[in-house]
Amino acid sequence: MPLFQRKKPPPSEDLPDDDDTQNKSKNRKKPSGKAKWSCVDSCCWFIGCVCLTWWFLLFLYNAMPASFPQYVTEAITGPLPDPPGVKLKKEGLRAKHPVVFIPGIVTGGLELWEGKQCADGLFRKRLWGGTFGEVYKRPLCWVEHMSLDNETGLDPAGIRIRAVSGLVAADYFAPGYFVWAVLIANLAHIGYEEKNMYMAAYDWRLSFQNTEVRDQTLSRMKSNIELMVSTNGGKKAVIVPHSMGVLYFLHFMKWVEAPAPMGGGGGPDWCAKHIKAVMNIGGPFLGVPKAVAGLFSAEAKDVAVARAIAPGFLDTDIFRLQTLQHVMRMTRTWDSTMSMIPKGGDTIWGGLDWSPEKGHICSGKKKSSNKTRGEAGENSVSKTKPVNYGRIISFGKDVAEAAPSEIENIDFRGAVKGQSIPNNTCRDVWTEYHDMGIGGIKAIAEYKVYTADAVIDLLHYVAPKMMARGAAHFSYGIADDLDDPKYEHHRHWSNPLETKLPNAPEMEIYSLYGVGIPTERSYIYKLNQSPDSCIPFHIFTSAHEEDKESCLKAGVYNVDGDETVPVLSAGFMCAKAWRGKTRFNPSGIKTYIREYNHSPPANLLEGRGTQSGAHVDIMGNFALIEDIMRVATGGNGSDLGHDQVHSGIFEWSERIDLKL
């Protein structure tokens, strides 16, 4: 008998079955196991982490001393120079001449005074400028209110949007994005305040004459300048327009001296009595090619690149977005955009086989010379293909580069506009392309190349209603005889090639602008075959050259400028047409060119920089601000050192055969 015996199992009825055992073991394991992680949990944790990080960074920002960013910047780049206001105050300069600011297109705030039901709760809230919150909350309502009447160019029925008044109208375009704020702050250092500074805000969507018809803006500007001059001991005003504000003030100088009712009735010596100097910043005196692209296809270089990255998104009918169609419909009601169509035709901008900027090199190398009149502006020779800048629009890269004799044009002007565009959904966002039809669209592409003269005819063909409104307010030619009575009409007043400067020999005119940034000059287009698109023409972004010296990037030929206004437009009038006594400047008003080489900020802590030459960022350029302040405190062009030129503007101007 074995010493150890196996113990018998208990009776079967006392033992749990296998299923019960498994269930009990599962129940025992559940409390110690981890709960399943759901997608909702992940989202909540992610949102929580973002919020926690945001609040932590916000706490650090508020706890950080105000001087800390400056300390870090100085540690990286060295000591920062004094702002111009501090510098000139140390020199003993004080406020002297009253200063008038004239904002440009899109930089001035607009607020709602009357609107449709969809705009309830927005009374006197900014629809343009500020946070642009309504663009995201109710985009179609916003577009409806920002658009003007397509027939009159004035307010649509039941809608009133007006310019914000005061210095706050354009000190900041959006929170943190300054326009005039830096200049205003520096002027305040030497004693300026609202009694001797005035922001001549206006509704920049309207034609210049209509700002007077609807809002009496020109009359109020005249009254304010007269008041400031009289209350400052008779000291004449210094006018500082920016961008389209330059053209607006050109119009004002003719309006204020013209007899009523078309003009302000100030008499032929009003400007001589009230204006010391006009310091134009980034002035598109002769228009900008970018305006052509905007009106023709609702795009510019950046929009075209975005469209290439996300094909179809901006103009597709999915979700009824149709972004570019809405932009085109809205902006084509803004008559002011037509003020910046290139002026002077082929005489100024070049033809099929020539352009003033011929030989320009887009190497991006920083220029350091300070040339005066008569010195060469482009000494190096480009190894790349010569650019035909005079061909503002070319359909195809081969056409843009072809010899003039190889281009076979089929004239579009007499083409019959054929059947409608096949995409019927485009009717939801009406543009004048609906009335052209397939036949008219093909005729435009078959013409192949458009110079500045042909561009005007092109816009009349593709947008006849828009251009009919524009023709009542703007003109784009060159006057043969400036004494012809027809040039007394207000449509010519913003074109410097069709008007005379006022009889004010003691007045000075400055052209201040940035250089060293590739700026749009001409475009390569293609016919858009997509049935989903309501805009039949696109910039051909695939037309590109990798050569660093090439001026062709993403379907756009670039030239020197401030990223918006080419040097030719900003500088030609002061370099040649107004230089000395000419038929455009019979009293011999002194003109000066001050160019500012673009230098981007060295690091993020510098913000938009203090040496920028970009079209809007130049408003924070310390050198430009100092020049303005020296003139406002009694200086003149000699005190600034006369001309300061880094581009080839004098050489390019000499190539233009214009009767002076």
C-alpha cells in the first residue's frame, strides 16, 4: 500500500462548471483592467493640452518684463537704434507743420450703419479691418454688404457702410498688424497730437469723385487742412498719402482748385497757400499690373500658387464655396480698383519687343549703391533669356518668349460672344463672364498676347459693365495737349499723364518707396478647361524657371519693386515727367526720389522689421519715418540729401519716349 494516496475530488455537484469558473475569473479581472480608450477621450485630452499650453504661454507672456523681447533681440543682433521720434527729440526738433495722412486701398476701416436682416447686431461694427470675424461667421452676408451697386457704384438699397473716422481708422489694419501706428507714435514723441495730425479716412471702395458725391469727403479734407493751417500759425501742411491714397490726393489737388460744382472752388493758388510738401509712400502713380490680374481672373501671384497647391478648391462648386467667384463679383463693384489699371499704355509699359526694364536681373542680390540722375542702374549682364515685360498677359510660355514676328494674333475685338458657359451653377455667383460664352472666351485666348494698350480693350471686352462705370471716373492715356478743355473733367484728375501739377513752386513732392523685392510685372495665362470653374482664365503656375537669376516664377514675371508697385510706376513721375519744368509740372515744383532697400527682420522678435521695403511694412521703416519727420519739422529735400536711389529708375525713365 503506497504511503501517499491521491485525494479524491469532491462530488461533481459541489464543483462549479467550467462556464461559471470563466465568468467569475472575468469578473474578478475587470476591476483591475484598464478601460478602453475612445476617440472622444483622445479629442478631449488634445483640446485640454492645447488649452493648458495656451494658458501657460499666456501666463508667461504677461509675467515677462516688457523689455525682455528687446533684451533677447539685442543679445542676438546687438543694440537697437533709437526710434526716429526719440532720435529727433534728442536733436531738439519739435512739431511744426500739421500732418495729414491719407490711407490707401483696403487699409482703412469700414463700419456698418445700415444693413440687411442677416447683419443684425452689427451696427457700427467693423466689417473691414479689425478681427474680420464676420467673414467666418456669415461670409455670404459679409460679401453682400461689402459689395456696391453694380450699376451706380454707390450703396445698394438698404445697405450703408461708411469709413471709420479719426486716427484709429487706419492705425492698425488688424490686431497687431500696424499700418500708420508706428509713424503716429514717433510723431507723438516730438509733440504731435490730434490737433495737428489728421487721418483723411474715406470709403476706398468708391471712385474718387463719388466719395465727394456721397460723403463729401473731399470737402471735409479741404476744411480740415484749412483749419489746421490757420490754427498752427499759418504753417502749411505736410501731406502723407500711401498706396492708392497717392492717386486720391492727386485727384484732390485738381478738385480743390477747380470751380464748383465739379470742384471745390478753392482757386488756382489753394495748394500753394496750404501745402508744404506731399510725401507719397509706395505710390502707384502709373498703376500696377497686379490690378489687371485681379480684375481679369480674381488672382495674383499668391492666389495662383495657392490654387496650384489645392487645385479646384478656391473655385469649385463643392459646398457652394466658389471663393474666387465671390471675390470677383465683389471687387468688380469697387470702382476704386480701376484707378490702378496701368496708365500710359505702350509708351510707358513697353510693347511686344521692348520694355523700360529690359535687362533687369532678378538675382535677389542686395543693392548698395546710391545713384543720382544719369548714372547707370543695371551694370551687369544677365545670362538668362531676355524678358518681354511689355507683354503684360501672354497665353503660354512660348508666346511670352517668342519673337514678335512669330506671334499670330486673331483679333478678339470683333468676336461674337457665343453660347453660354456649360456650368450652370456659375449663375449663383454672377460675373460678366456668363455673358461672353464659349466663343468670346476662345477669342481672348487666340489673341495670345496683350500689351498695356490691349489690356484696356481686353477689360472692356470681358467686363463691359464694370469698365463703363470706370470710364466715367478714370482715364489711362497720355494727354497730347494738357490745355484741351476735355482734361478739366474729373475722370482725368488721378492720371498724372493727363493733368498738370498745381501752380505752387515752393511746394515739394517726394516719392518714397521700397526696392529689392520681386514685384509682379507681367503674367503667363492659360485657358481653364475645367467645367467646374466659372472663371475661364488662370495664371499658368507651371511656367517656372529654377535659375536664380530668372524673373519667371510660377507664371509671373517679376521686376524690382516693393512687392506690389513696380519701381517704374512709383518712380517715373518724380524721376522724369515732373523733374524740372515740364508740361506736367509747369511751375517747376521740386521732386525727390527716396528709395529704401528692403532688409527683412533678422528674427521673429523683430516683428515686421524696421528696415522693410515691402508695400505696407515700409510704414514701420525707421529711415522713411525719419525722412517724413524731418520734413514735418521744417526740413526740405536738401536736408534729406536729395535723391536716394538703389534701382535703375533713372536709366529706365530715359528709355521712355515721352514728350515733356
